Amino acid sequence: MGLFSKIKAGLQKTKASISDGITNIINSFTKIDEDLFEELEELLVMSDIGVETSLKICEELRARVKRDGITDPSQTKGIMHDIIVEMLGCDTALKLDTKPSVILVIGVNGVGKTTTIGKMSLMLKDSGKKIVLGAADTFRAAAIDQLGVWADRAGVSMVKSVEGSDPASVVFDTIASAKSKGADVIICDTAGRLHNKKNLMDELAKIYRIIKRELPDASIETLLVLDAATGQNAVNQAREFKNVADITGIVLTKLDGTAKGGIVIAIHNELGIPVKYVGVGEGIDDLQPFDAKEFADGIFDLGE
């Protein structure tokens, strides 16, 4: 299955919620009027795109319909597709410009953080990069063990310590190992205990200081892993994490199992954080780089 096919297949439930809903609405109208805009707006809100973002999309839709003199309701679907593509932008690639570059991965338990790191490791390794993992989520013994399983599966090395050890010390040891091995990318699993924001903030600040001291010129990505199935709760979670960390991108997991894929749009519009990867299945190769046009094509049932 090709890249677009995987993303399109993974968006089937979201497509059913958004695209099919829009089609049903516009088929019930013979002209474009305020009632049509209100029904489209309500559908977007119900599809986990959120009130603020839904209002913005429909305001832009109104403006373009008026500007271009559109009178056929069926044309509104294509216009909404284009608005969403433009809203999401295209700058979603990881910035890995140095050797080594560093990826910090944050996320609460249960969102698929460890699985994401494993899949990302394999993807980067298959692209020719040498990877070293750091098991810096030291407050859960299971997290260290699970990351070890994924490191073996992906065929990459991992640095770890004992449960309860200082996460920053693990990051320090991981950097040292990466330097000695000539690694291209360091990926560190870090904790996500939002219930104690001060501890999390202090821990991340210490990790950033270690990285800046040991790799002063390194490219650093801080990726937040979110579960798409939690809908607006994921948006709220992203907002909370943004308050304690310099989040550079989102990895949205379990997109294939939910109709709530519209949160991609809400996260980008409301928080200014790009979605960089999406999980569209359980397989080790089912983590895909995010592409705004492919995403919009998928939820609007366009493309090949």
C-alpha cells in the first residue's frame, strides 16, 4: 500500500464524519445562503475541529464565495478543502540539520509514545541515519523495558539506566554514546507527568541545559505525542504541554481508529504547532510524515 493509500485508509472514519456530512448538507441546498454556512459550521464543530477553527474556516468560505461569485452549493466543498490545506501549511518536516540532531519525545502514558519512538527510529534508520535512543522516562520501569523492545525491533542502540534515576543524566550518557558512535540522530523518551507541571518543567529545563552544553549547535525537535481518539482533550493537552515545553511538532497517533482527525486542524490553528507525523495503523511502518494536502484529500475523499 502506497503512502497516500495508507493515509487515506487511516482517515476513513474522519472522512465519514466530515466529507460525507458536508456532501449530505450541500445536497440539501439549491442555493448558497446563511443557513448553509451555519449547518457547515455546526458539522465542523461536531467533527472535533473546534469552535474557533470552525468559525475561521466558515468566515473564509463566506469571503471566497462572495469574492468569486459562487452560487452552486456543491462548489463549497472544494473551497473548504483548499482553505484547510492553506491553514495547515507545508512546513511539517523534521529539522535534523546537524550531526547529531536531537529529538525529545513527550507524552502522557497511553498515547503511544514508546511505540512512536520505535517506529520513528526504524523510519530514520531506513533513510540511512544512525540512531541512538535514550530511555529518559525513568519514572516507569515499563517505559524503559518497552523502549528496549522497540530498539531491538528497529535494530538501533539504546542507552538506559535504572528506574528512578535522573532523566538528565540518561540524556547526558546518550549524547556521549551518540558522539562515540558517530550517530546522526538522538531520540530521547522523556516523561509527561502533567499533573505536576513544575516537576516536568524543571526536568525538561535540565535536559535542555545538558543538550545545549554538550551539543551547543544541535538541531532540537521536541515532539508531543497525542492520541487522536481523545479529540478536543488532545487539543487541551497540547495547550498544557505548550506552557511547559518548547513544542516544535505533534505526532498524532491512532488516527485510523477515530473519526476525530479534525483535531489536526484545531491544533495547528489554535496553538500554531504543526503536526509532523500521524499514526495510521499498528504496523511498524504505519507512522507517516504528515502532509497537509494528503490529509485534506483524505478527509474530503479526493486524490488518487
